[in-house]
Amino acid sequence: MVKLNKIVVQGFKSFKNKTTILIGNGITGITGANGSGKSNILDAFSFVLGKNSAKALRADKMEDLIYQSDKGQIESGKVELEIDNSEGEIKVDDKTLLISRRVNKQGQSTYRLNGKIETRQKIVDLLREARISPDGLNIVGQGDVTKVLEMNPQERRLIIDELAGLAEFDEKKKKSEQELHKVEEILKEQNLLLREREKMFQNISEEKRKVERFNELNEKLKKLKFSISKKKLDSATEKKNKLAEKEKEIEEKTKKIDEEIKQIDSQLEEQENKVKELTDNILGGSREVEVIEEQEKVKNEISSRENNIESNKREIDRLERYIEQLSEIEKPKAIKFLSDREGVLGTLNEALDCDDKYKQAIDAALGAMKNDLIVENFDKIDSYIQYLKDNKIGFARFLPLDKVQGNIIEKPKGEGVVDVGINLVKFNKKFKKAVEHALGSTLIVDNLENAKQFVNRYRIATLDGSLIERSGSVLGGYKEKTFNVNKVKEETKKVEEENKKLDEELKFYKKQLKEVTKKREEISNKYSGVGSEIKTVEDEIKKLRDKRRKIYERKLRLQNDLSNEKIKLARVETEIKNYQDELNEMELFDEVEEGEIPDLKDQISKHSSEINKLGPLNMKAVEQYDKYRDEYEKLKEKVEKIVEEKYAILKVVNEIENKRKEKFMELFNMINHEFKEIYHKFTEGEGHIALEEEDDIYSGLLIKAKPKGKRMLGIDSLSGGEKTITAIAFLLAIQRCKPSCFVLLDEIDAVLDKDNTKKVVDVVQYFSKEQQYVIITHNEVTVSKSDQIYGIVSENGVSSIVGIRLNAK
């Protein structure tokens, strides 16, 4: 441990002249009258050790520390302290350290170490190595004992904090808590953001689930709809096959009837020849024979034409009904109900006619547009739509002639080009705009291979019925042949023309029959007996003709049945076409769902209801999900790292706190132990220190004492002398726990009686074996116990020393 050798004061406060105080082992006492300047020695110690507060040195400002008299102030004040560093506790090469501090009139201080100018900090740091500090508790000034008494428990506890060096822990803890605060602010901000992202992620997850459920249900719906259409197609195909067989059966029956008619015609011819033969035999080739032959011939011609006319009329009636039914079959329900309303001019398909070789191409080009309704003007469309809605009939598309716009492209050059669609159809001029709209921009090409050169430039239809949109999408495949209404109309027209011709011929033969009959009547009386045999043959002919008529009526009934079967077949083929069209627009599946169609429809209703309950869908949710999930997980990971960082800081804070507590309690227990012993030596009583909250090192420090023969009380409840003794015991206990090389006490015995002073000095004398004590006092007991004593006197405001050495050893 270092030792103090001496202190030299010159020009400092009341010490004008150079004054040296040698500090030996044990107790160095400094005494003198009040006002002599003995307490300035304590200030000199604090000054040279580096205290910077003028007020702490009992001055208004630093320059006031320089000696001044009525004649004025000297240039500077100076204090030197010589320290024995023989044991090398202070890490410098010198065995003796001479520390000096000078203050000038400007209040500026200059520090020197062994004559070399140094900074205050350098001096303070060196002295700290020997536990010497200008603010150390080893320097107890006037009133410091009273301060201990006046301190509240918190302030008393701070003494231990400072002595234990807890400021280092507090600084570390403060920095950690500041860092923790920053981290918590970041965490708070990131948690807010995370909650937002989590909510967004939950929303997108729910939206994704709904979309995935929708896709799942939609896929089921597609398969169910496909299955229903496929089952309907299969059922219709089976029905078609049965109808085809029945049609074939009727045709076979018709052929047999034709054979019967042919046989009867042969018999009729035979009987008519027989009549001719009889007539020839009887009349021998006379002129009358020619008349009879002519009459029979005319009758046969008339009968034949009447039969043909009747047959044709029935055929015309059948064909007209056939056309009407075919037209009705192909029309959607909504079109049928709107066809007879005012302003509706018919369907686009009804307005067009074309050669058979272009029909497949035109049908492909029209597609669903063939059933578009041509109407006179736009204004009435609202009423048509409202009509459909009110009656729940269906949908229709309208082509208002006053609004619809079309465009006719020029026919390009190229291999396989047939023409522009509009140029291959016939139509009424009033429908031109509607036809331009439908076919004006469609190019007809012979096949797909030749169509390649025009893809993405034109809308193209091929002669075999394939369609290429401008976008490049292609529609094609097998298409069931449907009945050609126009062809049936042509057939009807031919039959009507034939009937007109037959009517003219019938009129001619009926007129001729009248003339021939008249001629025969003229000769009938002449040969009245000759015709009995001929009559018999003619009766047979009449029977044969009746039989032929009945068989022919059977044939007509069969033809009527055949027409009905063909209509049924047409309906079924239309159904098949519709189902095939439906399937062409559907996603195809390898298998169909099991179950009857009503059950499948119930499933469709159930799935559709569930889809409706899903509500609005964000179809981008599936592709957005990964982005939101990644953002959420990255942010979550970031937050987790921040939380880890927070707990790491909390762990550091906790470790600091534990070390702080450990260090505090270590010193606390040492001080408590020393306090107990010192207080017992002072009073033979009991004393201890305690925390207000037992385990809380931040709670206040209580000093409790039990003077001999009294009960345990807190320091504030003791008498004046008891308080002082207790406070001194506390201060000395602190000194013993963190001992410095010296202790400076300024009149701590001022309020003590003689007995208590003796007890205190005896303890100090015991401690002085290990530390140097400098005691400023004017108490006789203290003076008597000092190892060396210096007297301070003041003359004309100048303090000086009178050395008195006592108890020399």
C-alpha cells in the first residue's frame, strides 16, 4: 500500500507562505482555534487530489482559492502531495510521486507529476490505482457525519453503490436497456407489421382455400355436366339407332307394298289387254273398236293422274309438316316464342340460302349466330328481353338493322381461297347489314392446310366445317349430318310443279273422255249385246283398281309413319348435335360419374349452392399465396430474430443485474460485519444495516442500532449523541471495507462527549496500524491519542504551523 509522506501548501486559501506537514504512521492530528485555518488543510488535500468543484472546496470560484489580503491577491496558489510508492501499487517507474496542482487568477489549474505537466485525468487515474480519490469516503469533512444522519435510506444506499463501483454495471445496464428499448420499439413496429401481414396472409389463405375449393367443385361440376351430356348423348344415340331400325323396317314394308302394287298393275294390264282382245274378236277391227280402246286408254290416263295427284298432295302435305317440324326442332325455345312478335324478322339462318357445297363452311362461320334474331330496330329489344325474363324462357341474341355494323373484307389471293363468306350466300337486301356482321369478315378456304397462310390475319372457315378464329384458336372435328331443310323445300317445290303438270293433263284427258264417251254412246245401241263379257272383265278391273287404291293408301300411311319417324329421328339427331356441341365446349374426361341423371343434377345443384356460398373469389389468390406466405414467413423470422435479440439483451441485463447484486451484497455484508463490530466497540451494544426490502438492492438502506441496555431502533429514532456515534461507526465500517492508504477526518468528534470521543479515538488508533489517519480536531482526547500533532495558528489572516509531536515512539 502507498503512503503519504507530506503535503506542502503555498498561497492556498489562508496559507500564504509555504507550509509543510509531514504525515507519519498512525494518527496525525491537526489542531487549532476556530478560524485558524485548520480545515483548509482538508481542502488542500481535496484540491491536490483533483476536486473540481469550487463550492466543494468552500469557495465561490476556483480563483478564490488563492490567498488574498487587503493588499490584494498573489499570482497563484499551489499544493504538493508527496506519496511513497515503494511497493509499486501505482503503476509508474518512480518510487516517490510528487503531485502538484497550481491555480492562477483566471481559475485555471495546472497539474504536474514529478515536475512534468500532466492532465487532471491522468493524475486522477493514477491515484485511483491506489484507491485515492478526491471524492472518496476516506475524506470526511465538516458536516459529513451530519449528512449521513440527514440522508434518506435511498441516499445512504447510494454510498454502497458508489463504493462497490456499481456505476460500471449501471452504465452497462443503461446501455443494454437503451438497446433493449430500441429493440422493443423495433419489435413493436415489426409486430404491428407482422399482425398486418398475418391478417393479409390469413385472408389470402382463406381466399386461396375458397379458390381451391371452387376449383375442386368446379372440376366436379365439369365432370358432372360432362357425364350428364355424355349419358344424354349415349341415350340419344341409342334412341337414334332404334329409330333408324324402325325407319328401315317401314321402308322394307313400303318396298313390299310397291311389289304388291306392281303385281296389281300387271294384273290390270292383263285384264285391259283381255278387254281389248274381246273387243277385237267381237268387232273385228271396226271403227267402234278404236273408240272403245280410246275410251279405255283415256280412263286409264285419268285414273293414273288422279292417283298421282292425290299421292303428290299427300306427299306435299307430309313434306310441309316435315319442314315445319324440322324448323321448330332447330330453333331455341326463346326464338320460337319471339318469332311472331312485332318487329322480329326471323333468324339469320332463315334469311340465308347457299349451295350445298358451301353449307358446312357457312354453318361453321355462323356457329351459334345462325339463331340470332334479326329485328327492325334497337328500341324494341328491351321489350323482347323483358318478355323472355318475365316468362323465364331463355336468352336470345338480336341483330337490330338500324344499329348493327358489319365489315366486308377483300378476297385475298392465295391457294385454296374460295371467297368471302357473304359472297357465297343469297339473301334479301334488307338483311345486308346483319349478313355483313355475320359473314363479311370471314374467309372461306378449301382446307386447313391452305388456311395456314391466313391464320391471325383473317377469321377462316373451311369447306369441311372447321373454323379458325383470328386469335388462332381452331374448332373442328366430326359433325353429325342434319336434315337439309332447303333440300326438302326443293323436293316439295318439284312435287308441286309435277302436280300442276298433272292437273293440266287431267283436264285434257277429262275433255277427251267426254268426246270419246259420246262417240261410244252413239254406237252402244248397235252393239248392245256384245259387251256382257267385256263388262265382266271391266268389273274385275274395277276390283283390281279398288284393291290397288287400298294398298296404295296403306303405302301412304306407311309413308306418313316414315315421315313421323324421320321427324323423330331429326329431333334425336338435333339433340345429338346439341349434346356433341355441348361436349365440344366442355373439358373431356376419360370416365363418367356413376348414377342416374336426376341424381347427378342433384349433385350439380348441391355443388353450385356451395360455390354460391363461397361468395366473391380472388382468382389470383393461388398465385399470390406464395408471395404473401414468403413475405409473412420472412417477417415472422425477422421478428423471431428480434425477439431472440430482445431476450439476449434481457439475459445480459439479468446477468448484469445478478453480478451487480452479487457485488452489492458482497460489500453490503462486509460493511454490515464491520459496522456490527465497530458499533459494539463504541457502545457495547448491537447494530446492523438492512435493506428496506430484503431482496431489493434498489430499496433504501436502513441503519439500526441498539445501544447497551436499550431496544433496537432506526438511526433516525436515536438521541443526538447516539446518532453521531452510529454515523461514525457506519463511515468507519465503509473505510474498513474499501480501505484507502489514508483517512482524513475533519472534526468528527466535535459533538461527542469525552467518553464517546475516547471510544472513537481508541478504535481509530487501532485502525491506524494499517492506515494513515489525519484528524483535524480541537478535542483534547483526540489530541492526546495522536501520534504526531500540528498546531495551526493565524496571524493577520495568514495561517502557519506550530509542530508539537506527542507520544513519540
